[in-house]
Amino acid sequence: MPKTTQLRTYTVRDGLLDEWVGRWRDEIAPLRLELGFAIGGAWIDRERSQFVWLISYDGPETFAERNAAYWASPERKAMNLDPDDYLVSTDDRTVEERY
């Protein structure tokens, strides 16, 4: 499968940006990496209460298949983390590298 990269922008509920970033850094990102994803960077925009990151997958499955495996994994379920508790909205865009 060709490499797929998504630019993800999450608008985080007021007052929860730092907590969200901590959970993403300590729980979500390590599991994503363990399951074969690559993270191209992560940024916060405090003024807009947004968290922005790049995630890629370049493996034998499609991005969608591997993403479904992430959500179905016992490790993800054990996080007891509902994104709706933190996120007001999400914008996931599949992007292509050009420079």
C-alpha cells in the first residue's frame, strides 16, 4: 500500500488542552507507534485551543484498516479515553508531501 499521511486538527474543550496533550503524548502516541504508524510532528495552538499533528502509515494494510486495528486493540480500550470528553471537533485531512 502507498504511504498515507493525515493532518489532524483537533479543537479541544476549554481548559483541557494540556490534559489532552499529556494523554496523547503518554498513551495515544506510543500505541500508534507500536502499531506501525509514524508521527511527523505535533503542535498546539493555545489561542484556538487546538492540537495539530501529522500521522502516517506505510505498511501492508490501508491506513483505514490499520486505524481500525488501533481502535479495536485491547490497549486502546484499556485507556478508558473517550475523545468526545476532550474534543469539540476534529478535522482529518489526507495530504500529500510536495516540496
